[in-house]
Amino acid sequence: MSASARTTWWNHAHDQRCHPRRIEHPRTVDELVELVREAERERTSVRAVGAGHAWSDVALTDGLLLETGRLSGLLELDDGTLRPAAREDPTLVRVRGGTRVRDLNELLRARGLALRNMGGYDAQSIAGVVSTSTHGSGITFGPFPDAVRSLDLVIAGGARVRVEPAAGPTDPAAFAARHGDARTLEQDDDEFAAAACGMGSLGLIESLVLEVRDAFWLREVRRVRTWEEMRPELADALEAHNHHELFLNPYPGKNGRHELLVTTRDVVDEPSDPSSGDGMRHPLIEIQSSIPLVWVLLRLAARFAPSLMRTQFGRTLRRMEDENYTQISYRVFNIGAANKLPAISMELGVPAEGDVHLRTVDRILEIAAECARRRRFHTSPIALRFVAPSKALASMMYGAPTMMIELILVSGTRHGHELLETYERELAPFGARPHWGQYNTLGDDAARLRALYPRWDAWLATQRRFNATGVFDSVFTDRIGISRREQI
């Protein structure tokens, strides 16, 4: 294993940093095992990071920080332990935890396969998007943890454990014959549902089995409408398209209505004349977004003239209209150069059932107006995405179809964190669950966590067992009150 001489680590947005004891770049599972044991001997902690894409403190540590980029690639699906049905299932793949989503997309395409869904960014590690319940948009598609069928973890003591549902793909007898006491297999629905979204607090993900599908093509259409028009039609629209999301201007136009960009994506046959494969859906916008000077100007505007930026939202949405972008699925899911813009973000999930999500949007518009009167302004429209219920106990989408509200701000936005905290507080009555990987103010409040997550105690029981020595404790676990080192 190799250690970096760096003593300061920053996330991708440079809004979170930590000072780890060492930064390591493990290549093998044996190195993961030894690093966990070394951390325990030194009475410190260990934390794995992929792309460092989180806006929250979920990846921070003052112990050993493991950059997992060298733990990448596809493995043989059957390691000699799978049941016959799983061994012959063409939709299952085994992938190493540090594999970036963008690399996984290319590896899958080479096999004629694809992820069923993904978010708008592809630089994260697969372990990272699973551990924080990252998602795309489509009311019949769950978040990443719900595509996982098996997890291989290194837990406290350097023990290696495979966690699956009760009817998981591994044959217990074959697993025992192959591994003996060197590894354990746990096939339990609750434990798997806990481990599938563990925020890095249960162990290190060495590899996982994902359910994928045959490669497919999508046609994306973007049209500007208004929230007032869309509100009564939303339920039907979500059912009518494979993928559906909204990009909302929280400020009314001259007609008193709130413009939004409606984006739909539907599966189509492979076209004879597809759209350009370089991701340049809107060349002028994409080119502007890739120029560093644009980032500097945006930050200056967000800092000194956020009220001026809001006047451009309608124009921005109209420039993003597009009647046809047809490409291989993962190129359509990826939103392109906009990912490079300097930003901070909070994301909140509310139930997308009954009229809860509709009333939530109405309240968002009221909050935006109230904050504007106090000179607190958004510096980007608000993204609304729709996700199927998740079985993962700590997923923001656990147990209910969910509308995820992404509150995006340009980095340096004046009073930006105060604005985000206002939304988290004011949307709490709607049952809003903050995204673990994005900015949030969740604290050491067991009652609040139990109210948000009905199976929180079941998740916590697994976390306490897998993290028995406190080796996976961190700034994040301290903040939400689940660190083991304080209880041992």
C-alpha cells in the first residue's frame, strides 16, 4: 500500500476539509483488512472516500482516509459460491467498490448492459452512491441501494463479511466450503437493508453485486411550463414517462406564475441518426460552463449581486429547452458541463403521495418569497426529482415514493447556508428527510432520527455490531450521535 504525504483533504467543492493522520490508496482487500486493524491498534478511525462528491461531512476523518480509486473494475460474477440461478442471471454484475460510475458505464456498455437509472453526475464511486442512497428521477425507479443484491464488506476487527437478503444470490454451503472461517455470510433481510445504505459507518465496501439491464437508448425532451399549469397534471405526468423531473424558478414572472423546465426521458429504439454523443446538448451553455472565468464571475455575482442572478432564471430555463436529445442512456442521464460549476447543495425528500409533495412545493414558493424580503436569494433554480420507495432502512426514500428537492446554490452565495437551513427547518412538518451526502444540519437528536426513519433502531443495531470497535466513527457519526467510541 502507498501513503500520500498530504495532511489536508478537500472534497470536490472545497467546502469541506479534514486533516487525516494519513491518506492511503489501497489496491487489495488484504490492504483494507490491514488498514482497519492498524487503525484499531492506533486507536484511531478509518474512512473511505471515492470522488469526494459529498457536500456534507460524511467522508471526513481525523484518522486514516482511504482514497479508493485503485479498487476499481468488474470482477467475475461467480466466485464459486453463487446459487445456479444467480450464476446464470445475465443482469447481475460484481463490481469493486471504488469504481467510478462513469467507468462502470463504459464497462457495462462493452457487455451490452447498462445501469437501470442514475443521477445527473457520474464521477462518484459506486460505493459512495450506494452508501448515501444517491438517485435519479423516475417514480418507478428506486435509488442505488435498491439495485444491490449482495455486499462484501470489511468491518470492525478487519473481518470480512458478505451481507445479503435472506434469499440472496450466494449458496451458504458453497460459501462455507470455499472460505471456511476466513469470511462470514449473513443472509438476513434487516441486516442487508441496514448495510445497503450505511454512509460509510458500518464498514468498507470491497465489492458488490448489482442488478443491471440490457443497454438502452433514451429520448429526452425539455419544455418550459409553469408550476401552476403542472401542479394538477403532475400525477399523470409521472406515470406517463419513464423519467420525469422539474427545474423550478422559485420567483414569479410578470404574470405571477413560476416557470419550470419539465424534463422527460423515455426509452426508445436505437436511432439511425442519434444526437451527438459528446454530451453537448446546448453547445453555447456547455462551452460557457467549461470556462473557469465563468465560475469566477458566477461566484462574484452570488456574493455581491444574488438578487440580480434571480432575474436571469427564466431566461436560463428557456435556453435549456430541447425537443429531442436521443442517446445511449448514461449520456442522457448525465447533465454535462453544468456539473463543473462551483456549487453547494442541500437535498430534502418528502413523500410523493397524496398531496404532500404538492403542498411542499407551494410552501417552497412561500419560503422563497419570505426569504427574498429579507434579502436571502437563490442563485439557481430548484430541482425536483421523483423516486420509488426504497427498502434500505436509512434511505431518504425508505418506505414511500419520494420527491427529492435539490436546493442548489452557487458557491459563495451570500447568506447561502442560512437560506438552506431555513428550508430544512420550514419543510420539517412535511416529513423532509435530508440527504446524507449533501449539506444538512442533522444533529445528535435520536428522537428526530427515529421520527424520520421508522426502522432507525434496526439500522443502528447493525451499525453497532459492524462497528463494534468504533473504527468507522467520524466527524459525521459524532454529529448525529451514533459514534461507538464514546460508548465503549
